[in-house]
Amino acid sequence: MINQKEKIVALYVRVSTGYQVDKDSLPFQKKELKAYCEHVLHVDKKRIEVFEDAGKSGKNTKRPAFERMMEKVKAGKVSHVVVYKIDRITRNLVDFSLMYDDFKYNNVTFISLNEQFDTSSAIGEAILKIILVFAELERKLTSERVTDVMIGRAQSGQWNGARVPYGWDWDAENKCPVHSKKEAPYAKAMYQMYLDGGSSVTIRDYNNSHNIPTKRGGEWTSKTVADFLRNPINKGAYRYNYRESARGKRKADEEVIYMEGVFPPLIDQEIWNEVNRRMDANHTRKNTSAMHPIRKNCNVFAGLIVCGKCGSNYQVTAKDRRRGNGFRPSSYACTGKYQKKHCDNLNVSDVKIGPFMINYIAAIIDASKSRRFIKDTESLERVILSHIDFTDVAGISESSLQDTIDLLYGRSGTETLSGKPVSKDGKNTDTVEKKKELQEKLQKTDRALERLKKAYLFDDDAMDEKEFLEMKTKLEVDKVKLENSIKSLDSSSISENVDQAAFIKSASQFLISHKINSGGNIEYSELAMMDEEAMKTLMNSIIDHITVMDRHITEIVFKNGLTHTLLYR
């Protein structure tokens, strides 16, 4: 534990605007606080540490210097926290209560110079909480006043300082948005493209492939295109107070300020109205959720697929049509298609990737169980590829096969794929010991059953029928439990590749692992229909990522670091 005299005295200073910074508010605070430490607390200068947040608001605690200070408080390295004024550290009563709990727990004294108190006394602690209530009230009243002023400005048609949208520039002299000479032609073209039968997706692809940047110099998405086409400023209207924040939820209609004819229109109102009418119609036609029961979609390979051409991740595009057996696969597309690189790698679907992956995993596990027959990379490749029919795969890279052999036997011949110790016959040592213990218990239970039967049949004074049946039933139940436990260990080879407890959380997941261990071709759609969530959990527990090229899986990287590179004809 750190000695109290070795702990630091933390001086916290903050200003919330650039104006205050320019007026040397921070140097003034630091000067006053250091003088107080020297002449009142009599603290050695070496123990003083200043935590400074310039231009940060006190409405919350998301401030770099404040967070660094609190880390030291929680580590027990601080004896005092000193501020010039209480609202320098926080104006929020809830935040201060949480912070002050940390102070008290770590024996930290809190001192504010301006309010003339410190929390080493009961009266100082009480005054602190009263002052903080009024500090928070002042902040809220100020916020309400600012909101009222901005609403008043909007109602009179004045711009409130937000970033102007695409197609517009800011006129600093007249303090209003004006048509952008650079962006307006592209803006008008987007409306025309939609009228000509385009969509937010085709416009997005056109803009990105022709290097037309967004307002912030980024790439277009279907949402940014739709937001632009929907913005009423393009027809000259002014809409303010529309959302809680830039990307927050929409506010009630009565809170929104909407005025027509405030700005010179960028697009004819008739064109704007027609484009938005078509967007509404397309949205209604595509939104068929009311026709089906609400069901959360599960996309088994979401987040696991990487593009072999551009290196981007694949994203889920949609759930495909339902097949005859009831299986409804997911489709995935390279995100590079929608960026400037405009990748042309083909989409993939669970129809192809699902059966391949589940059977490949089963093949690896079969190779793990057959390690005694695997002498070299050729025999390992033969086991993997002949176990299941991968007709379009020509082979597996030599380095992948060698790495797999190294992991199958361990570097010293005593480890499995998961790095767990194995016995001479290649089985997991923990599993062997557990199975041996269970078998011994099973033998004892069998002997107990035999003795019970003999006692009942040949000893008239031993027990009555009811007592015999009760004891017999208990022993038989114990026997079944032990036999099931042994069977479970015998079918747990998959745990050599992944932690079985990570994904066998339900009966359906157990059935999946059982299918994988059973050998032979596995019907992916059958398992996916049974429980897609279980299948997704299984894949995420085993696979780090899958690389695809023109609908072929070219590389599989497992969670344990093993990488398989696949070769095609």
C-alpha cells in the first residue's frame, strides 16, 4: 500500500471554450491551485500533478485528463483532488456522486478553492452537494435558453450553424447556404438518374466508380444517397429540429420547424416531389414485413468472410428465397463493390459456403481421429479430400498440411490441435483419466446391483420388495448417468479443435457436433433449419475468417491459428 505522504495531490483544471483558453484561464487556475498547495496544504512540489482539459465541457466525464486522474485515484495513488471551482470538475450531480464515491473509498480529500470548503469535514461534504445541485440547475437552464434562441432563429429563417448539406456551400458574408458551383451539377444529376429508373444503390455505385466524393470527401452509401434525395432544402425548404442528434431518432412532428421557400431551390419542386413519391412507393413495395411473422434473421457466416481480391469484408445482402425443403440461405457481397475500388468479386451464398465449411470441419476432425494412419502430408490430404466429395478442390497447400500435422501430434508429440496433453495413443490425457474414473464407478455400480439382487433373492431377512425396488431403481439411474457420461466423452473428439463448452449450449448444438463426429457427408441445410443460431455459434467458435474468390473458398483460418490454403483446378 502506498504511504499517504507518497501519494500525489491532483490539481484539476478545465475550460470549456477556446475564448477561455485564449484569456489564460488555465494558467490562472494552475497558479492559484499551486499557491494553495504550497501555503495551505504545505505539499512538496514533487507531489503535485496537474490534470488539464482545455476546451472540454463539464456536462459529462468523457475528458482525457479527468479519466487519467480517476485511474490514479482508483489505484490509490492520490491523497487530494483540488479544483479552483466545483463546476470545473463536473456540473452533473449523478456523475459527481459516482466520482465522490471513488474519492471516499480511496480516502481522497476533495477541495474547491472558490467555494471555500473541503470534504475532510462533514459540513464541507454537505455544502458540496448543495452547491452541485445548483451547478447542474444552471447548466440545464443555460441549455434551455440556448435551445430557445436557436428555435427562434430557425422560425425566422436563419441558419443555425449546422454543416450545410451536399450541393450547397456556406456564404460567410450573408450567413446562409448557397448553391455549390462544384457539387450542384452532380446533385441535380442524382435526381435525374432516379427519375430515369435508377435507385439509391445504382446512384451510389455510379458516384463511387466515377470518384465523386461526398461532402466530407468519403464514399457514398445507399443511405447517404437516400438522405440527400430526401432533404427538403434541395427544393428550397428549411427543416430544423428534425432529430434528437445528427443520427438520432426523429422528433415528433409538432417539435419540427418546417418552412417552405426559405432558400433558392436547387431542384424544381416538381422533380423533388416526384423523386420522393417514387422512393415512398419503392419502400412500401419492398417492406413486406407485415405479411410475415416477426423473426430475427440469423446469418451464419456474417463477419467471417473476407474478399480474396480487394481484402474487404463481405456483408449480408439479404435472405434468399426459401428452398423446397424449407431452408432459406443468406447471401453475402463484398463491401468493396460499393467503394471506390469497385471490386468485381462474386457474391456468395450459404447454399455453397455452408455445406463446404461444415463438411470441411468434419473432415479435419476425422483426420484428427485418424492421426495414427497419417504418416505424411500426402496421407493427410487424402484423408481430408477423400472423406467428403470436394470435387472442385485440386488440393491443399503443402505448408497448410505440414502445419496441420505439427498440430495433430504437437511439436513434442504430446499436444493436440488445442494444445492439450495427450497420451501415447493420441488421446487427450484429461479425457482418458476422466473416462477411467467413470468406468471404475460404473463397475462398482454393476457389482452393487448384483449384490442387491442376490441379497433379495437368497436372503429372506435382508429386505422387503419395496425397499429392494427403491434401491434397484436408484442404482439403475446411476448406471445410466455414468454410461451417458462415458458416451459423451467418446463423442467429444471435436474438443481437440475447439472448446466444446463454448458452443454445445443446447440440444441442437450437441446434435450438430454429433453429426460432425459421425463421419460421412453432412446436409448443411438440415442442420441450419434445425437451429441457425447454434450453427452460427459453432462457426464463430471454430473459424477466424474465410477468404473467397469467385465463389471459391481459397483460405480457411481457424481460431487456433491453423490456416488451410485450398487449390483449385
